[in-house]
Amino acid sequence: MTAPDAAAEPAAALVAALVALQRRVAAIPFDLATVEQADRRQLRDRVAGDLAGHIARIRDIDAPLLVVLGGVTGAGKSTFLNTMVGRDVVATGPVRPTTYAPTLVCHPTDADWFTSDRVMAELSRVETDSDVRDVGPTGAAVLRLLRSGTLPPGLALVDAPDVDSVASANRELADQLLDAADLWLWFTTGGKYADEDSMRYLRRARTRRTSLAVVLTLVHRIDLPEVRADFIGKLADEGLPDARLFTIHVTAIRAGRLPVGVGDELRSWLRRLADPEARRAHRNQTLQGGLDAVPDDIGQLIDAVGDELHQARRLMADVDHAYNRAEEDFAASLADGMPLRGEVVDRWDRFVGGSRVLKLTEAATGQARAWIRGLLANAGIGDERRLEQQVRVEVAGTVTATASQLSDLAATTVVDAWSATPAGRSLTAREPGLGHRSSGFDERITGAVRDWQQHVATLVASVGAERRSQARVVSGVVSLAATSAILLAMAHAGITGAEAGIAAAAGAANQGLLVKLLGEANLRKLVSDARTDLLQRFNDLLADERRRFIAVVAEVAPDPGHLDELADAGEALVAVRGG
Ligand SMILES: Nc1nc2c(ncn2[C@@H]2O[C@H](COP(=O)(O)OP(=O)(O)O)[C@@H](O)[C@H]2O)c(=O)[nH]1
Ligand SMILES: [Mg+2]
């Protein structure tokens, strides 16, 4: 940092790396409603804010030094701020635990540095001379800006809310301000300096290597040497042996201020910080410490996004599991037989299964025509058509019902599995219809089954056309009858014997008819094609059903590509700093 020109280029590269990283961090949505969601969003905002602070520190190395007065309740922060300003600008003593608007005081010529969103962008600014305590029901965080000629140019002081405030909004605001500080001025009292509340923050300052000075207040003059020595020991124990320590003994307070002569050492030290060299030194220490902490922060974010991704994939796996199972179940129910109504099946069996019919069909091809005539004569063409239609309707209804039921079952299974995690529950809540098959499913499955039956009819007709010897019989009415016979056999698992050998199962009237009409090999192939076709149609519909679930997960799941981008941006920063 000797010659500004020499420093300019690395600084520009560093800023570019930080800007890229900051954008990537700020863009992490953490939309999956995991148990950790709120913490993760908070981490993201904190890291993004820190990065913005680092960018500001590098870009504006000569900006006024931002000194944040932090610490426990009643430690004298507000009293000291009033003392520095020379008038009663903030209220002292117990404050209501409502959302607190912190006050930033700076020299009038420095105010422009703080009116913009260069630092602490999340806080809206209010410029008023009177103290703003309660910022209203929305609780939106406000930073009160005060210009005072009594502070030297180059120094800005912020009176932060108490870190042990009963209101969590105040504690969070205090953290936010401390994160934005170039230097912490930590206030603690003779009675509280060893408290965990206070020590936790001092540890944080040490870890982050934030420039730090500690102010020990409300100690009686007589106790001062002993308390001071004890506190120095505690600071050393916490790894802060070099922390600058000021003490302010108990004294009479007038108009919310310390009397002249008390706290002078601290006052003049602070005034000297306004010097450009001192400013740079403190700012740079905080910057370097902050930059050192970035890889760890990014690592935490990467872990968080990685875990979110993992959880999203588990939700996806629940979907796959349930719908794959539905596919298997449908195939199995086709193999095992669906619950057709007995009466239709019986009537059809009686229709095709008379011993006379079977006997006739065993006869030569020429007699088949007579058999058909006999069938028609027995049943009457109207009745025969009607029965054949009933079979088709019955099969369609049964297949449709089975498909709908399995689709419902898959949806319920996913919703049940999802109810085990908050992320899953919130997805189900977003889309209340997910617990059962989609509203359009019934119409689509009805169409699909109709198309399948049509396809089977086409298959039967084509087999008939190829089968020269019986070409004349396997046509028209018989073709329809054969179609129905096959549909029935398939739905009723009457063709299960097809794989084992049709002849073995040929005792069944329907099957016997089919073998006679189409031939064993044709029948086997036809049934296999028809089955594949139906399974495909069902699986296509299930894919749409499945997509409803995948879509809601995809909406909130992190993009794996962003994970890589985040890691790359983090590594790019490390490379720029190392190079
Ligand atoms: N007697 C006495 N009271 C003090 C001293 N410093 C602070 N106080 C009082 O302690 C209370 C809390 O001080 P305040 O500045 O509001 O502390 P803050 O909560 O850290 O902002 C106020 O009533 C102050 O008047 C001091 O040196 N002597
Ligand atoms: Mg106060």
C-alpha cells in the first residue's frame, strides 16, 4: 500500500472477486422449508453483508472510520456518546425493550458517506435531532443519522442496541452493526465484564480479528486496580492479551454526560483515530481479519446448500419410489388378473364355451363359417354385439379403476412420506391437490384405455389378415369377438398360460376360442404386444402424475450449478488474495 498506483490493480481484482462472490451469496434462495431455513437465510444475509462491508472498506479506504459502541445494558454507551458529542443526543438509562433505532453521529462533512447505502444497506436512514426510540409496529430497522461539528471529520460513532437486550430484534441489530464496524468499542461494567454474554462477543472479535478496544465502566476508583488486573487476565485467557483497555470510574452524571476530565484518555484516543493513517490501519486490520474468515463462511454456505440439495433429492426419491411401485403394481395386476365382475365373465364364457362351439372350432377351416353362423343364430346378432360390448366396457372399467386406484395410492404414499419432514410438509401445503390423482387423470386414463382397446382390435385384424387359412373367418364380427376375448383374457389373467404354453391352459373356453381363431404363436405375440402397449400408456400417464410432485420440489430445490458457482467464486477470492 505504499504507492496508490501499485495498490490499485490488486485492489481492483480483489473488489471484482468480492463483488462476484457477494452476488452469488446474496442470490442463494434457501427456499426449501427445512428446519434450518431461517438460520441459513440469516447466515446468507450476514455473509452477504460482511462481503459488502469488505468491498466498501477496500473501495473507500479513506472513508470515516466507523466505530460501533457495543456492549451490555447499562454499561454507559449512550452516556459516552453524549459526552463525545457534547450534548444529550441519545437517551440514557433503562430503555423500553422496543425496537431501537441506533444513532450514528459524524462530522457534517462526512455525512454523505452514511446517507447512501454504501454501508449497512439494510437500514433505512432517518435524519432527526430528537432521539428515535420506537420505530413503530413494522419493526423495520432504522439508522438515525446525526451531524455534529464536535466530532472530528474522519470519525463516525454508532450507539448500538444492547447485545443483551430482551428484544431479539435489538440483539440482531446490534450484531448487524458490529459486523459493519471498522472498530468495536466494547463497553462492559465492573459487575458484568466476566459475563458470558460479553465474553462471547469478545471471542467473536478475536476470531474475526476485528479492530477492538474495550471500555470498563462503573468501577469505583478504589476497586479499579484490582478489577482492571482481573479483567486483563480474563482478556488474556480469551486470547486477547493486546486488547486496548480503557477504564472509566464511577462518577456523577450530568445531563446524561460524563463530567469534564473523566474518560479523557478514551476521548482523545478516539479523536486520534480520525487521522488518515490511523483510520487505514484499523480499517485494514478489520478487513484482513474479515477476509480471512470468508472461506469458512463460504464453506458453511456450501454445506448448507449441499444439505438442502440432499434433502430435495430425498423428496424426489420418495416420488420415484411411490410411482415406480405403482408401475410395478399395475403390471402385476395385469399378470395376476383384475377383479372383473363375475356375471359378465360367466355370460361370455357360456357364449363362447359351449362344447358344440369348441368342437366346431376344432373342425376344418371350412366349418368355421358354419360355427360363426351358429353363434349368431344362437345369440342373435344384436345380443352377441351387446355382450361383446359389455365385455369391452367391463374390461375398460376395471382397467381404469385399477389405474386410478394405483395413481391415488402413489400420490398418498408420497404425501405420507413427505409429511415426515418440514420441507415435505410445506410442499404438500403449497399444493393441496397432491394427495390424490390429478383432476384430469380420469379423463386421460379413459381415453388411454379406449385407445388401447382400439390398438388391440387393430392387432387382431392384422393377425387375421396374415393368417391365410382363417383369413375369411377372423374378420368382422369374429374379429370383434376375438378382441373382446383377448381383452377379457388379459384383464382376467386368462392368458397367463400364454408364457407357459397355451395348450396347457386351453381348457378355458375363451382361451380355447382364441387359440383356434388366431393360432398359438400369434396369440402369444399379440397378447405380449397388447400388454406392452397398455403398460406404456399407463406409465405415460403416471409420468404426468409424477411430474406434479417433481415440479413443486424443483421450484424450491437449489440449483446444483449454483453450488459450483459459489465454490468457484470462493476459490477465486482465495486465489486473488494469495496471488
Ligand atoms: N453514577 C454514574 N452513573 C453512570 C455512569 N455511567 C453511566 N451511568 C448511568 O448508568 C445508566 C446506564 O447508562 P447508559 O449510558 O444508558 O448505558 P447503555 O445502556 O450502555 O447505553 C444511566 O442511568 C447512566 O446515567 C457513571 O460513570 N456514573
Ligand atoms: Mg444506551
